[in-house]
Amino acid sequence: MSQYRSLADSGKEWVFRREEPFVSAEDRAAILLMTEPAGANIWRDYVSDAFLYPDLFSSDMWVKTGKTGEGDWESAWESDEPNLPAEVSAHCEQWGSDTKVYFCCHADFVIETTWGVFSRNWKAFLFLDSDAVLVGRKKKQALQFCENGKVALLMRG
């Protein structure tokens, strides 16, 4: 049984089919929505085994206590430049373009892709949900794109 499900069936495929920000067909093929059980496992292992949604996070969990810095994603998102905010690129500079990443909206909605695909298409991903957490497989660095336009630069415990 596959650990992926159709993005079209989720009602969220439009995010990656917009003219702006444009996502190539090749990149769309590498954006994989995980099944609910597979996504829940990633969420449990990488984000939280106690909270299903980011807005429920307690002040003592790693997403709140592991903050090492902050950047402004909103001004970069609104600009015509495609690049990630400089703080994000610096925080994740050790990640290769083939590093597997998980864009975690909540326990039932986790997308798997690569750092290269996410980096090229980050503006599209942010249409999905507020307060999403991005984690890299076998990486300590993480990001939380907050509703207030800031991105928290995190280190997982």
C-alpha cells in the first residue's frame, strides 16, 4: 500500500497549479501528499506526539523552545524575487537539494518533497496553511512559517 495519496483528492492541488507562483510539472510530480497514517507517523516522530495542530502547541515543546532566530517570510513572499528569505537559506545551508523534507500543516496533512523543490516553490507551499512546520529528514534544523509573517528558525532536540 502506498504511503501517498492524491493531492487532487485533498482539494489543495490548486495551490501548485496557479500561474503565480508557477510550479513546474516536474516539481509538482515531486510534491507528495502523504496518506493520513503515514503523515501522522511523520508528525509524531518529527513534530509532536501530543498535539495534532500547530495552534495547540504548548509553550514547553521544542517548536517553542528550540527557536534560535527569526526571519520575515511575508516581505520576501510579496516581492517579485523567488528566493527564500536569507535567514532561512542560512539556517538550512547544510541541506542538499536532494534532502527529503516534510511540510507539516497538521497531523493529517503532511507533504513530502525535497529541499530543492521546496526552495524553488516555497511561495506556493505557504498558500496551504498557517503555522506549518518544515522539517528535514535526519536534520536538526527546522522552520515554522508563522501566521504573523515571521519564520521561526528552529533546532529540534
